[in-house]
Amino acid sequence: MSAKPSRAKPVLNIVWRTIVSALAGVCIYASYEPLGWWWAALLGIALLITSLYQTSWRLGAFLGFCHAMVLYVLLLPWIGEFVGIGPYLALCVFLSLFSLALGAVAPALLRLRGGGLAFAMVYMLVEFVRSHIPFGGFAWVRLAWGQIDGPLALLAPLGGPALVSAAAAVLGACIWQGVRAVVAKPRRFQMLGGVAAVLLLLSAWPLIRPERAADLGTVTVAAVQGNVPRLGLDFNAQRMAVLENHAHATEGIDQPIDVAIWPENSADVDPFADPRASKLIQDATDHVQAPVLVGAVTSDEVGARNQVVAFDAQGNPGEYHNKKYLQPFGEWMPWRDFFRFFSEKVDLAGDFKAGDGDGVIHVDAALLGRNIAIGIATCYEVAFDAAGRDAVKAGAQVLATPTNNATFGFSDMTYQQLAMSRMRALELDRAVVVPATSGVSAIVQPDGSVVQQSRIFEQAVLIDQLPLRNTLTPAVHIGRGIELGLAMIGAICLCIPWLARSRNRR
């Protein structure tokens, strides 16, 4: 009498693969700020490939989803601070759906020679699609953002975040291939040697850092963090108090400056409609005798605007930037009537209208005595490549990322966003000023280093001299092409298993 086949092995196979894929998500999460363990992302990619190797496409799809779900649940809880746990988990599920295709195709790709590299390219395709669709995409979860403190960040000036993400994915695949070569075939060290060569090159990182570009002078900038009266949503009911905080903090500046930059929503009361708000800004400019860039909520014939407007040293409004890349389900609500069937919280989302333009605001620097160009990427915009690139193409000599993160409390959101500002500084060869309503505010040099930083929920003013530059890095010219090229290669790799199957059938 023959023995019945054991069901334990298939179950154990699923269990260990699920655990490894989830651990891969934990590792990639650890690469992001505030932990910032950049090397953990490479390990995470290697572990993800390990879980997908030699399995079925159905199980692969499940593992890809499981991996992504663990990553986003750990990375994005700050979203729940605003919209609640239900919509936060729904977003995590939606983002994880993109990884179904990655997991489904991976087992077939990994059976081929060079399958690890093909997997990395499909990973880039998934990142590209997720960062662009739907509703403008969600570029917050790119692999590159976790590499700001690692050597791969040096690739940012060459090809932007897309090239950094691709390098991390490829190196993770090489680590998997090298370990597999040692474990499965001890006499084959080719891939291991390749990985060792890459790691040796990365270890020489301090020796190969590019030289600093020549500066066009310096500008003395103040990043004003006025703080908010209370945590959470309550601060919206105290808009005037927020404005007063920023005005009073500016009036505490006791040294000459060229320009002061306030955060996003520092004037939630429209200064063009409220005389008291206008007077507070006037008093601030009178004190510093310099232009002040104010994040204001305004309206025009199109509708509500999330605006950064420059007030000159006499308190007169000048050039402005209307936020172009608005956060869906936050600053605007797609398909509002449809989603209202599922939750009344959709009406918490705003109804802001997107702006246009290149994001550059020109001001007369008080001490320099000449006009300078400041590129603005307001809060969420910093995650989008075009925001910074368009600004520097239009002549921005220094960048600013005014942000409002008071709603997100003590979460990791502000640290994740600061990492993006640092990557933009390195990518675009510009100093970046990060004024936040409640922290973390920071001053970032063009090499991505943070020279000053505030704490969360304190009133602070950061003042420093920053270099003015007009260089255009290769990423500005060809970064978009590199991103599209990587996505196209990924699309080709995605089709390889089906092409191979058709060939075998013929």
C-alpha cells in the first residue's frame, strides 16, 4: 500500500517564502529615514529574490504582494494620522497591487541566465508605473530615497533618483546571485567576484566624490519654523495663531539676512483678504528689512491655491508659485462622489487647483543688493523629478522645500521628506532650504549634507550662508530619458517569459 503524499512540504514552502518576503519588506523599510540603513535595501532585494526563486507564478504574485504590503504598512503610518487607519491601509493595499506583476513574472525570469538583472529592471518598471499613475502617481516610495546616506547617492547628479534606484536593485540582485553561486556551485565565483569588485569600488566612495562647483556668491537665508499651537487637526482651527507664531519668530531675528522663507500654510489665513494677516506679514518684513517668502492659502478666479508668495522688504507682494503637484486624497479628491459611498472622510480632502509655471521666484536679496532666483518645490512636490529640474532649468540658484507636516505629529513623515530634499540637493547641485511649520526644518548644502536642523514641535529659526549656483547636472538634461529607458527595458524583460514560452511551443 503506497503512502499518501505529505502536504507538510508545500505548506512549509509557502510559510518560509512568505516570511522571507516579509523580511525583505522590513529590510527595505529600514533603509528609509529615520533609520537610514542604506545597505538594508540591498539585502532586502536579495531576500525578495530568494523568496521568489524556483516557485510558481501564483505563489510569486502572492509573495510580491506580501512583501510590498509589509513595506508600506511600516513606511506610511503617518498617512493614518490624517485620514484614519482605514484609508491608510487601503492605500497600502492599492500600492501593493503593483507588485503582483513583479512577483508573478519573477520565477520565470530567475530561471534564465541573467535573470537577476532582468528582475531588477522589472522592479524599475513597477516603480515607474507606481510613481506616475493613477492621479499623478505616488513617488514617495521610490527605492532611491533610502540611499541618501550611502555611496549610491553619488549617482543622483548623473541620472537622478531613477538611476539610484536601479543601482540599488541591480546590486541587490548581484548579492543574491553571488551568494547562490557560492552555495549551489562552490567552484563558480564569477558573480561573487563581480559583487566584490562593486563593493570595493563603493568602499572607495570618499576618494571619488566629485569636486565642488564654483559658487556665484552666497546668500544669507533664514528658515523660519514658527510651530503650531496644538498637535493634530486642531491647528487648522487656529490658523491665525500659526501665522502669529511665524511672524513673531521672524521678528526675533537679530542679524541681517537676504531673505526669510516661511513654510507651507504658515499663512492659512489669506493675507490678501484678511487685513490682520497682511499686517502681521508687513511687521515681519519691516523688522528684517528683507523679502519674506510666505506659504499662504489664497484663491483666484480658478479656485483655491496652495501658494508661496514673495513679499518684498516693504511688505508688497511680488512673484508667487502655485503648487503644481497636489496630493490626491489630501489637497484634492479624485472621484469625490464615488469615494463618498465608502467613507464620509473624503470631504476632509481639500479642493485646491494645480498651478503651472517653472517654480522660480525672483527676489531682491537685501545684503547682496541684487536679484536672485529661488526654486520652490512645496512639500509633496519634492518627490517629483520635474519640480526641481524645471526650476534649475529656469535659472534657480538655490532651492526651497517649504512644508507643513504638523498634521502628521511625531511620525517619520518629516524625516522621509528631508531625505528627498537632500537627494534633490545632490542631484541638482543646489543648496536646499527646508522650512517646516513644526519640524523638522533644515539647511542642506549642495552635497546633500545637513548643516542645521531643528527639532519637531519647537519654534526655531535657522540662518546660514548658502552658495548660489547655475550649473546643470547631467540628471537635469538626461534624467528623464534614463528613467524612461529603464522602464522600457523593464517592459521588455516583463515580456521575456512569454516570448520564451511561445518559442518553445513552436
